[in-house]
Amino acid sequence: MFQFELKNGKTVTVVGNFKVNITNYGDLVLQQDNLKRKSLNTMFNEMNDKLNDDFYKESIAISKEKPQSISYEDLQKKKDYQNLIKSKFKDFIDIWDENFGIEDTDQPDRVKLLRDTMPFDGKKIMDFIENHGGLTNGVLQVIDQDRFENHTEFRKYCRLLAENITQVSSIICPPLATKLEYPFKP
């Protein structure tokens, strides 16, 4: 099999029995003419031979490196960092959540919130989102579910909040806007 990528990002794959020669000018030349695929019978026979010939004795890639022990201090640092990023994300969401979706009430300046938060705590917020698999899942972790009548209503609200963050951050903080999960089922 021979595979290469075109300038437009598409991949071209040539399957068959051939040899490749490189000219003095850097051109690749196929030297044999037989670019036909193998017959199904040939492929099945090869698969049967492979299954019969020590299929389970194939070597697998196992790292030869010895496992490293982790100190209690390192575990504690990781735990502290996890708590810190959750705290920063929760503070961010608590302000965003204030009067969210309630008309005729004072709304926090969410653009200012993004501008003030992301330069200093942006990495922590992004790390929290990455650890939870996306923005909506991160919001689900910090919003109090007891405020809602049922689980579906809670999930819909969190999704709307995440979508709103994505809309506002699409211009101010594009990396945050890319963290919304698609698809998402409430």
C-alpha cells in the first residue's frame, strides 16, 4: 500500500504489488504495473493462515520502562490543583448564572467577566472543562441541581448556560467557544 497527502488535505491510497523508485528530481515512480487488489479468496486464505499461525503469540508493544512511584506530595499537589480549577470555574459560572434567563432583572456584565477572568484564570478554567469532557459537562458539575424540579430541566438549563457562554466567548475568547459538546442530549 502506498499513501500520500495532497495539498488540499485529501489522502490518496494506492493498493497493490509495486515498487517505488525516487528519481534524481525527487519524483516517485511506480515501477510495476500490477495495481489490482487481491481477490477475496486470497485475502481470506491469508487471514486463515494468520489466525492459524500463532495469532495470539504476536508481540505487542509493551513499554520496557519501569513504573515510577508517585509521592504523596505530588498526589496532594494534583488534588490541590483539581480543587483550585474547580473553584475558579465555579466562581466564573456563579457570576454567569446570576439572573440568567430572567427578563427584566439586572444582568452581570458577562463580556467584562470574560475579559477580566480569562487572562488570569483562563488556563485553569480550560483545564477544568477539558477534565470533564466539555463546557456543558463542566457546567453540570458546578450548578446546584436542587434548584430544579427534575433532571431533564437541570440538564436543559446547563446546556443553555453553556451555549450562552459559547456565543459570548466566540469573539472575546475563541478557544473557550470551541469547548461546547456536539451533540448533547438533555
